[in-house]
Amino acid sequence: MRAVTARLHSVAFQGIEAIPTEVEVDVARKGFASTSIVGLPDTAVKESLERVRSAIGNSGYQFPRYRTVINLAPADVKKVGPVFDLPIALGVVFADGQVVPELSGEYMVTGELALDGRVRRVKGVLSAAIEAKKNGFAGLITPVDNAAEAAVVDGLQVIPVGSLTEAIGFMSGQLPIEPAHVDLQRAFEDASKYSVDFADVRGQEHVKRALVIAAGGGHNVLMIGPPGAGKTMLAKRLPTILPPLTLAESLETTRIYSIAGDLAPGVSLMGTRPVRSLHHSASAPALVGGGSNPRPGEISLAHHGVLFLDEFPEFPRSILETLRQPIEDGYVIIARASATVRFPAEFMLVAAMNPCPCGYYTDPRRGCKCSVPQIDRYLARVSGPLIDRIDIHIEVPAVAYRELRSERPGLSSDAMRAEVLAARDRQRHRFGAATTVTNARMTPRDVRGYCKLDDACESLLRQAMTELGLSARAHDKVLRIARTIADLVGVDDIRPDHLSEAIHYRRLDRQL
């Protein structure tokens, strides 16, 4: 008897990119009953056969009693995860002739199957939706719980299905399903609200000033102070003064969270800049990403946001050194034998550390019990090259009682953000409205062009380089910070007071 073949469209993933994949099912109508999957499937895909078999039977259909071959093309791309459950099940039912499909070539299909035929949410649906539109498909058939994130792609029908039966009914033209819709502007506005504010922080006004400079130019920050000084509290509020996420930035960040499976059910977009905090016991793959099937790490989940590393010297030095390349390049590359995956990783690094092992070296209220060699060994855990890559070093002292009990409100996030936005506007005008370049990412050529110094500034910088022993990289960092300080006050020329403040934020170079 003649074999019957069904063909559906789905996606595989490499990094955050979706790769169009054809799911071909061939039912031979002869021979012994056997089923095989080819096309470089991983274990989760191979195991899908049992889920598919049960889901088809429990949905009122029959699994073929003949030799069945399922091919996932292209065959040289590894297929990972349960995303192929639904298209495989549809292909089996169609290829066996139990239902005649009408729309199989017009839609991409994704979804994991439960044994009773329910369709469960999967990772990476936003990337799948973007790829479906890019390749001219009419729409994407997706689990109900994933519909909100896929529906943000304009001009694409997103068909939410809750069961295999619904998917079969829609594909056969027997069950009309209303496409999911999301009011993109409203969803973005609703998601763009922060629950914290810098006004909650008592005292530390000089640290807030440093964070305004950091946010204004996109500079990385190292805070040094005793326990309880408010370092964590300050770091978690930094996103509230950064420029609001653009829609393009939000989509890119949401794609990363979708691929990682960290997007909450029903959430369409991430409207606030993420803050990722990592414990010092975390492994290198947890920080930069990895695994046999590479997934994004914390530095990619902090994309367009803040990566906060508390107890900075407690991290193994080998792990901290992995930060050097992403800080410079804005992305991380994970190489495997089968493929090389690139994850975006443009983040602001905020690190916090104690000034000594006990933490009280700079606290006037408590005596430090650490010896000088102990302090030196503690500070030496963080390498000089990594410190060089952190633009601003700021001391965070213990907060005095009178400041804690003061009724006078501190500087609020709204006031700080207004300064930041004004500085970022000057940078957009300088570097071009179409770019996202900030002062922190100026090239050496840009530094020479936009950070010119008069004689007084030259003398001041020369003295600082000699006394503090600043490296060539630290020299450029000082100029970039001074450029940001000048932008904050709205002037074109760097003045001695701007340069002096910038040098102040590098004084810890001598200690570290």
C-alpha cells in the first residue's frame, strides 16, 4: 500500500534564535508496528513518543499500527526539548489519514503534550513567533499559557490551544479559534512600573550621586562598605533611574527570559530593567551560561539591566575572570562541538564588597579585628584587570542614627532619573540617535575626540596618574566618567572640577 506523509512546521533553538524546522511523518501502511524519530533529536525529543502515543489515544484517536518514521529537518541541527510534541502528534494523526488537514502549511506549531492530551507551555515561544512572521507564515499555534508572549508580534495570528483535540479541530478547519490579542502599548505601560524608589534610602546622598553618574553614562560600579550600610538596597534601586526600556530592548530581554523558561505565565513583555543577584557559590555556567544544550546565564538574564554581585571577593577568581570579555563586548559566546551559541549580555555591573574580612575596617563604631596582611589578601582576591574594568569605585559608609531617623526625604528616583535622561539625550545627540552608545562604551578614538582637556585638566590628570599609579585603561575610564559628569550639568567642555570628581571615583585603584 502507498505510504502517507504529513508535513508540519515548527522551530528548533540555538541560543535565543529560532530555526525553522520541518516535522515530517511517514506512515508506511505495511510492516511491523514500530516508530522512530530521526534528525538529531535529544533525549527529551525521543521520549516524546510515549507522551504523543498516550495523548493521541486519550484524545479519541489511534496511534498507527504500522511502521512510522518521524523526521525533524534540517538533520544537522540538534533538536532539544518538548517543543515538538504537538507538531509530531498532529503529523501522526494526519499521516495516518484519520483527519484531513487544511492549514498544515500555513502555521508553525509548538507545544508540549500531557498524557491526557492537554497542551503545556514551552520555552522560546516569542522567538518562534518572530521567526514565523519573518518566514511568511500566517500564524503560530501555541499553548494557551504562551499566547500572551507570542501575541506581541504584530501582524501574526497567534492561535492558543489547550488540547490536542483543539489543535486538530483548528488545523482541519472544523474548529474556528479566535487569535490571541494583546494591547502592546498598554501591556508595556503596565509592566513598566517599579515597586522601589531611592527615596526609601536614608542618607548615602554621595553614593546616590555616584549612581546618577553611573546611570548617566552606563558605567559599572563597585561599592565598598561595612555590612548593613545599604549596598544591596542601593543596587536594587539602580534600574529605577535608568532610561525606560524601549520596545526593542524589551522584546530582546523578553526573548532571553522566554528561552530560559523564566517568563511568568501570562506575561507579554518585560517592561522593567532586570536586576539579577548571584550568590558567590554559583558556578561559572550559572553566571555566563552553558550546559550540553546551552542556556543563558545570569549575565544574559541581566541584559539591558543590572547584574549585582554581592560579597565580590568571595567569588572564585576563575569565575570573576569570565566577566572580563562580556563587560567589554556586550555578549558571551559559548562554544560546543555541535554549535557555537551567542547570547547578548549588555548589563551594568554593580559589585559590592566589605573593606576587610570582618567587614568593619571603615566603620568608626566597631573595631576591626583583621591584620594588615589579612586585609591585603582579602583585597587581592579581585584581580587588577577586573577592577580596571569597573569604572566607578565608591565607599559606602555606615549610616548615622540621625540620618536613619530623619524625616527629611532623600533624593527620589524621579529626580535622579531626570538628570540621567538629560545626560543620555546629550550622548544620543553626540553619537547619533540611531545608536545606543553611552560614554562608558566610547572607543579610544571617541575618548580622544570627545574628552579634550585644557592645560589645567592636563596637569591634574598627569598628577593623578603619577600618584595613584593608574593604568592606561583607568586613564580612559577617568575621562569617560568626566565626560558623563559634564553631560549631567549640560556643558561641552570637561572642567577641572569634573575631572577631579572623576579621579575621586578611581582612588581605590591604589588600595586594590
